[in-house]
Amino acid sequence: NYNNMSKLTKNYGWLNTRPNSAKTLMERAKREIPGFKEHIRKFEEQINIKSYAPSTVFSYSRCIAQICLYCRKSPLDLDLDEINSYLFAMKTDRDMSDTFFKHTVYSLRFLFRVYDREDRAIRLPSMKNKRKLPVVFSQQELRRLFKAPQRLKQRVLLSLIYSAGLRVGEVCRLKVSDIDFHRKQIHVRESKNNKSRYVVLSAYIAEGLKQYIKGSKPQAYLFNGRLKGTPLGHSAVQQTFRLAMKKAGIIKEACVHTLRHSFATHLLEQGVDIVSIKDQLGHAHIDATMVYLHVARLHPSRVHSPFDKLYKP
């Protein structure tokens, strides 16, 4: 989503920092917009009380910061014409993702509810549930992708995401102690919707992880960030992925999450039942998993009577 801000930046001149500098964006809003610091603190307190995922808290706060910088006003001083002007600018930018637009609407709704301004929340545009089919890598593309990075850490990182169907935040927060080599399991702790789960650990990935751990000696987190004791950042994972895509010569419109889509689709194609895949992915509802039925290349059997199979050896 950060990379999709270029047109708004160019056309409206409201963001002078790098498009992917979200933390800098928040600091700008706190520094330049009167009242923003106090309002965003209360907003973040309430959204944390509701037990939203940290990534959602950060995304919603960033959306509020961006509209405030666009209109040069504190969030509660925004009138409906200004909000509609901003949303129209987003909607007419062809490079702007639907997800980013959706997060902006949801963040504004939550903000107005926090301050008992339901009149504004109700009048925001309704969101249509438009779900696109996920992009999926072929097995040949995956082999090229995992071979591309020069460093073992990066090869293991990307391979682990696909092999266990992990989200970016999940792989960043993994600790060395979460890897159970004996039971061939990975403990994913308090992920989306504060749910924990166990996912499969590939035997091949286990060997790669042992080699990586022996050489890099990570401390608390499996993949350490730049500072000691901190987890690897989301942007570092995304950068590793983009460079590997370029080196592998893959031109699909893919992101790190495409590895998770590929995990689910390939399991489905290999005969794993949809409920088991749902549990591995950590989906709250089976509907979210059912989308992979539309992209998996399944081989349907011809219709026949089950009675014919009763007496066949």
C-alpha cells in the first residue's frame, strides 16, 4: 500500500516524505497538525482496548494521519466535503489499492465512534465486499524465487513463509523457542484476532533452519532486526521478496502474501481437505478459505454411483 501513494503525492503535494515512510508520516502529523497528537492518542487507546491486531492499529492511525495532512486539519475538524474530496481523490487514483481505501473508511468510522460522532460515521460511503482472486505462484516459480537470494537467512525466510503459510507479521514475531524440531511444528502466537495456532514444519525447512541458526546464532527472535533484541521489520521482508522476484525474473503482480496464497492453493491441489487448510492458515471462518477453491487446479472425477465402488478391491 505504501508504494501506491505516488500519484496522490504528486497530484496533491500533501506528503513530502518517502511514500513508504509511514512512521515519519505519523511524526509529521503530530508536529504539523494542531490537536492531532491528543486525538490520535485517544484513538489508539480505544482501538487497542478493542484488541485489534497491532498491524491494524498502525494502519488505521496512518490513514488518519494522511487525511489530516491532506486537509491540514485535526481529525475532528474535518467536514464531510473535505472527507469526500479526499476519498474521491483516492478512488480516482488507479494505482490506489482497494485495501487502502477500505482501511481509510474504517479508520474514520472508528474515529468518529470514539468521539460519539455517529452522524458522520453513518454518512461515510458503504464498503462493497469485493474480493479478488489471489495470485498464486507455480512450483517452478517458487523454486526460482527461493534460489534467488544470496544470503542463507533470506532464502530460509522466504521458504519458511511459503512452507507454513505464514503472514508477514507472524514470521517477523517468531522466536527461536517457537520452532519445535522434534514434533515438526511451529507455534504461531497471538496472531490475527489474538489467536494462536500450531502449523506444520517442513522437514526440508527444518534442516535449513538448523543451518541458519548455527551460523547466525539469533537470540530471542528467529529473524532479528537491525537492533539487538528486536524482530525483523515488515519492510525488510518485503524488500527481500521484491529483490528475489526481480532476480528470479518473475513478473506477476505478487507480494509476500502471495506465498501464503500459494501454500493454501498447493495443499488443496495435493488433496488436503479445506478444513485442515483453514486451521493451518488460522482463518476465523471457512468462507475466507473457500476462495482457494476458485484458483486451485483440481481434477474432478466423473460422476458415478458410489455403489459401484462397494465391491471393487
